[in-house]
Amino acid sequence: MNTLVSKITDSELEVMRVLWEAGKELPIAEIRKSLEQSSSWESSTIKTLLRRLCEKGVVLAAKRELFYYTPLVSEKEYNDYTVQNVIDRLYAGSAKNFVASLLGGSRLNEEDLEELRTMFKVEDKNE
């Protein structure tokens, strides 16, 4: 995994989400149009964010009649890296302690807990 993924800022992440949701390369006009709905950024800000993402190696800019932008890191790769980073930093690499922390908080309702129980069930090989 590209360690530069860890250097993606919150603002850059908003741009990445636009690219991930599109599922295809996008010209800057479409990126700008999408971001106008969720932010008040100027065009120059969006261009700067895209340039930084390209410099970090997580977005590719292809010049044709205009620039088209493609993410080089998938949302799943980014999320997996970020979660592992949190587990490493806050729980000394223990996924068990991370899950225990999630379960100990009151953010999960009974339906969420039941779904997690189902996900964690492992067939007993002795049966």
C-alpha cells in the first residue's frame, strides 16, 4: 500500500470521494460541479487539491483536450489502510481490542450487534 495514502488530507479525501463515486475518469468540470454541491471551494482550490493528489501518486491526470483525473487508489484500499493505521496507533495492532472498543460503545444497536455476531461466526471444524 502506498504510504502516501496516509497523507491524504480531509479536503483531498472529499475530492477522492467524487472520483470513487464516479467509477471512471472525470474532467475537472465534473469534479467541480460535484464539489459545488458540498463545498464552497473556488476552482483554484479544487485544482490545487487535484495537483497535490497527483503529486502524492494517488490520482492520475491524463491530458487530452482537457485534464481527466483517475484515482490510483480504490476506496477499499484507502479504508483498509486507514482502519489498519487506527488499529496500529490506538490499539497496538490488536484488532480484537479495536472491535471490543466498538462493541463497548453505545453506538451500535441490537440489529448491528446481531449482524456482527453473524459475520464473526466461524464453523466449528469438529462438527
